[in-house]
Amino acid sequence: MTSQRSAVVVGGNRIPFARARGSYARDSTQDLLTAALDGLVARYGLAGRRIGEVAAGAVIKHGTLLNLTREAVLGSALARDTPACDLQQACGTGLEAVTYVANKIRLGQIDTGIAGGADSISDTPVEISRGAQQALMRFTAARTTPARLQALAGLRPKDLRFVAPQIAEPRTGLTMGESQALTTLAWNITREAQDAYALDSHRKLAAAWDAGFFDDLVTPHRGVKRDEALRTDTSLEKLAKLPPVFGKGPGATMTAGNSSPLSDGAAVVLLAEEEWARGHHLPVLARVVDAEVAAVDHTANGRVAATEGLLMAPARAVPRLLARNGLALGDLDLYEIHEAFAATVLSTLAAWADADYCRDTLGLDGPLGTIDPAKLNVTGSSLAAGHPFAATGGRIVATLAKLLAERGPGSRGLISICAAGGQGIAVILEAV
């Protein structure tokens, strides 16, 4: 074991992200992850080869998918003796998986690994009520017809219902959008700023697709060749006509147009020890420099927090990460801030530029700083591509690694992803 090893991004692969209940409606989450894996295997000639470990996960999955990643590996063209594990940290799952694999490589435990994630809103498990569940369990356990009939007789009308899946915080009962709406108001993020930011994301993603940037990062699936959420015909005028879907009253500014859409998809990243990759004639795009995970108390003092709300943990993770690496916010060449909502990015940027927040919350002497918009999410992000929760980290890592490699050795980039539960993760990559 040595601390001198370097973990590098070789490349990535994802399938185009599809709108929920659309083109991938018949695919399971496992199907999507397997498709992304097989695309990566084909791209780098890994068929039949044993990889050190595959780490991935899903935010929403059925109880039958408790061993999701291992089953996806067994269904892929990888060697069947490739070990795998499931990780889950809400929307930070894919990026946390990258950190997990990179750390194992640096420690000398493995020479290469795959990290990523998948999610399918179309494959969301539907629950039944507790009463119906208990009655059916009694029915299954019964050994005689009278006993089975007695078990079913215990069902009450109110038990005969399905429980719709909820993507809400257990401690607040609020969805991500409802939570962000409070933060949006607290930071005075306007509707106009959100719509303009969303339009910019679509334009950047469309330009990247047209330029062929994603040709070696995306494998078509089920006839889908581009991200389905991408809109090339939208405009500020069209976005302005959309009604708010989160928040209440005249202060409600968050719409379907400036929020990431519910999506199905999967993304994976191939990582390796640098010398091992070079020795096996694999690309070396960027090394994983460091990572930081943070959390905020989004229910501070028994109330739902606003200024430092559910999706603001990256505002804490990033300054810690920069300080540990002797960097200022402006020292990076590129920035990838996950677009859960346009307001999430804008709130985070506002916090870093606010002297009071940086002093009172982050313990800094002054503002953390600002980011040049020309360096932020330069190929578009989740607002335009979609956001299959656990797949987002893999998409961003592969994208940023390629962008940095194109800029040349020494180029550095920052990734910041917010996650449910008031958590966030940040990573620095550097081109080699």
C-alpha cells in the first residue's frame, strides 16, 4: 500500500437521459445500468476482463434490487468474477462512488474500477398500505383455505389502496422543489434570473451535442440518441409563460422550465491507477485530486431552514475542499455545479459572494468569491440533460474530465453536487 499512487479518469459512458415514463418505461433500473456498463466495456475493450471493483447505486429501487450493481455486472460483458457494491447518497451517489473507487486505487487495493449510478422514475416501486401488507403476509403464511379467507377478511376498505411514491424529506415533508423554493426566496433569486440560466443550459447542451462532444461519452439506447429533455426551440418568452410549480403566492418563481425534469438514465466512469492505465494503453484524462462531503441542518431549531436550506451543503463543502488544497475559488479553470434547479446554482453562487454568510457560516474573513459564467457548466447540465438522480455524478465527472484534457495538463475543475438530507459533495479534477 502506498500514498503515492494517482487515480485517474480514463473515460466514461452513459446512455442518453430520457424523460420519465417515456422511452425507457419498460426498462428496469438494472437494465439501464447494465446498458451503460456495456457501452463502457465496448468503448475500452473490457469484454471478459476482470475489473478491480464496480461501485454504483440508485436512489429509488425495488427491494428485489438490493444487489443492483453486482447483478448489472453479471448481466454485462465484464468478467463474472468482477466484484461490485451498491452505494447511495441521494443525488451525490455517482460522485461518491467515484470518490470511493479513486480512494481504493490510491491505497493500492485495486488498479482499476468503475463508478456510477442509475435511476428510473419509470421503475419507481409502488407501495401498498400497511394494513394491506399485513393482510397479504397472513394470507401467504396461511396453510388452509379457511385460514386464507380469514386473512383476507381482515382487509378493510381503507387498506385497499396503493401508496404513491414520495420524493420528500422525512423530517420536513417537503419535496426538493418545495425546500428549494424557501431558499430561493431567502436569497432573492428572481424568476428572470432562473429562466435566463435555464435557457443558457439548453443552449450550451445543444451546442455540445451539435459539435460532437458527446460522441465518445454516450451510447444510444432504445433508439434514443440524444437527451430527451433538451429543448432547442425554447426561449425566454416561452419560459416566462410557464406557471410556478414550487412555492406559494406571488413569490413563487420556480417552474418546470427552470427545474431539472424527472428522468431515467445511467452513467458510469472508468478509473485506473495512472501508470497502470498508461501501461495498458488507455487514455489518461484527469486525476481525482481530492473530495469533500458536507451536511447542513436543514431543520435548524425545529424549523425548516431557508438561508442554508436542504440543497445548500455544497456551499460548505467547497470552501473546505479549496482550503485543504491551497486554492481560492477563482483558481479553477472550469466549474460544474449540479443544476437540480436553476435557483440552486444561483443561491449557491449568491452565498459564496455574500460577506455575512461567509463570515458567520463559513468562518471566512470575507466572501469566498465569484465564478466567471463563461467557465460554469460549459456544456450545459441537469436542467437540459435531465437528472436521473444517481446517474448525475458519473455524467458530470466524465464530461469535466474530457473538457480538462482538451484544455491541457494542469487544468483544474471543480464539481459540486447537492443531495437530499441536506448533504453535498465536491471534487477537484486536474488534467494530466
